[in-house]
Amino acid sequence: MRALTMLIRFSRLALLSAGLCAVSIGTAAAEQKQFPVDPTWQAECGSCHVAYPPQLLPAASWDRIFATLGDHFGSDATLDPAVAADLLRYAQTHAGRAANPAPLRITETRWFRHEHDEVPMATWQRKAIGSPANCAACHRQADTGDFSERGIRIPR
């Protein structure tokens, strides 16, 4: 009888553990926000750097960035006007929540600073990383918009 009671308790514990794991996995999947991929966005923006997901900046920031493509952080990123208009529309449609003022750099957002506050300056200065703007150095799936902690590998 005692063995049967122990078996029942163990079975209940196993079922509870499995249920908690399923809820945890579902919650993590829900937290991972996917963004609709635009092939032109990937090609044009991704030719020089990670094609940052539009959700990382508010619409006002994208407006400012597209208005100054001739001097895009020191480079001429001028696009065909029709392509630029399409990409701006994509960025505005999928932009993040409004921030005031609208930062030009993702690294200036409150979200970025909060998520990376434990990263020492010496880490950013490693040759394999170079700067906080090099998301793909640590986030192996940055090109797909996956910045989750499970995909991080910090280069030495």
C-alpha cells in the first residue's frame, strides 16, 4: 500500500512538472516577438549592418533616419526614392511604441539600456564586438529579429 501511495505522489509530481514546463515554454515563445520580414529591407539595410527590426525604434525615429540617408551615420545610404518610400512605410507600420525624443540609435533607447545594463564597457570594446550597435556579434539570430537571451553567445 505504501508503495502505491508513493507511486501516485510521484506521478502527480511528474505531471505537475510537465505542465509547468509546457507553460514556461509557451510563455517564452509568446514573449519572442516575430516581425514580418521584408526582403527589400533585409537586402538594403542588411547589406551594411544587421537589418534591425522596425520595432526597435518608434516611427518618428524611422522618419528621421530615412530623411537623412545621404549621411547615414557617416555613410551615404541613399536609396531610389520609390524603394525608400516603401521601406519607410514598412518601418512606420511595424515601428515600436513612441518615445520622446525619438532616438536615432537603437543603443540610445531605454529598452536597449535596460537590457544591456549588465554588460561592461570592456565587453563592447572587444575586437569581435566593436560596439553596442553590432547586435549580431552576440545575438546569433539577430538577422531574424530574435534577440532572446537563449540565443546569446558573447565573443571572447
